[in-house]
Amino acid sequence: MIKGATARRYAQAVFDIAVEQGQLNRWRDDVRTLAEYLGNRRLLFVLSEPKIPFERKELILRDLLAVKIQPDALGLAKLLVERGIAELAPRISQHFESLYNTYRGQAVAQITTAIPLDDDLRAQIAGELQTLTGKRILLQERVDPAILGGAVARVGDTLIDGSLRRRFTLLRQQIAAGTLGGPEDDTGFVIAPISPDDGSGGGSAPPTPESGPSSAGSGPVSGASGQPGGGSSQATSATSQPSGAPHMAPRPQQGGGPGRGGSGGTTHVSGGRNYAPRRRRRR
């Protein structure tokens, strides 16, 4: 915790200097270079050895970095080594990157899909996330066949889980709890908190005839909560209700409105507005 706070303070100080100097991109590259070199375990071991005089460590830094980074950035490297916190360089770079993205009005979205994205789907996902976050989206793509279909998107501390693996997990939980709804309850993607033993995708269950056809191409993301990049927001998961014909977007409940339905219910998301869940009538 203390090291994390220290890294944030250094990142903020360096960022302020970069903005003041009008060298934001240059400092961004230099901080990345420092993270790469000072993140090397062998070099870090030498620079952290108390028996080696600081003058010797300073020469090592100059030989390695003098032609790669600007003098002020080299001064930052010397300061970190002198204070014995050179291992914080990668964390400083991460915090600097977050400040940089916020300053530029952009956000990094990590997208995991079962198969590689094509250009059309990539543009669709980026557009939906941009609408949800209000920021320009930079996609970082990863392929993981274990999610079976759909997509999982992470923007800061917000997780949007539209994978088939998550759907099957939800279906299994509903069957176990005896709360499985019919086609009338199909409202597309929903926002729900991630339980500690559930993780980002929970356990996987084999497809069943009742689960319907694959929805790998039916709108992998929809809905989000919290502020991307915020450290205090709770991670959430957007999952789709089990149905043979999943919707691209949620269907608003008739007669409901924002803020109704009491507490403890799952909140459906559609078009940026919240709708309370419709309670089933007892027969």
C-alpha cells in the first residue's frame, strides 16, 4: 500500500512537469524506458546492493540510459536509485499512463474474445464502449477460447462480461436456485457484482440444448458501471440472460422507471438508463 502511494506521488509529479514543459509524449516514452530497464531483475539487484557505492550506480545508469532518455528523466532514475525505490519504476509508468489517458480523454479497453476480431466487430465494440465511457477507446485484444463465445471487456475497474461461459454459469446458478425464468424474462445483458469465488467468468459448464445457439456474433458488450480508471469503484460484470435468442441490447421494463424496484435487485441497463427488475407474479 505504501509503495503504491509512493509510486502515484512520483507519477503525478513527473506528469505535472511533463505538462508544464509541454513534453508529455517525450516524458511518456522516457518513463516507459525507465520501467523497462529498472524492471530488469539483474540490473535492479545491482542498483539495490548497499555495498556498491552510489557513484558506481550512477555511472551504470549513465552508460545505459544517457543516449535513450532526456537528462531530466535520467535525473529521475538517479533519484529513485539513491532513495532505494528503483523497483517502483514500473508502477510509476503505469500510473503515468493512466494520467496520460485521462488527460487525452481516452481509455484502454482490454478485450478478450474466443476468436480474433475482424474490422467490423472491432469498430462495433470500440463504438459501444466509447458511448458507455464517453472516452476514445484504445483496444488491447486477446484471444481465449475458454470463454466459448461473445466477449469480455475490461475498462479500468469495470468488467463487462458478455461471454457464453458466463451465461452458462448464470444458467447453472439459476437452475440450482430454482429461479430459472422463461423467454419473457430475457432482457439481454445485465449488470451484476462479481462474487469472490466467481471471478471474471466463473466456472464453465457444457452447453445444453436448452441454452440455445451460440451468440458469439450477437453484440458482445452492452452496459457498464463505475468510472473507468477509478480506484474505488467496484468491478461489475455484464452478463446475458439465458435464452435461445439473446438480444443485442436490453429490453426496458414496461411501467418501470429509474430508481424503482427496491434494493438488492439486479439492475438492467439500456441506453444509459437504469430500470428496476420486474417481479414475477406468484400463481
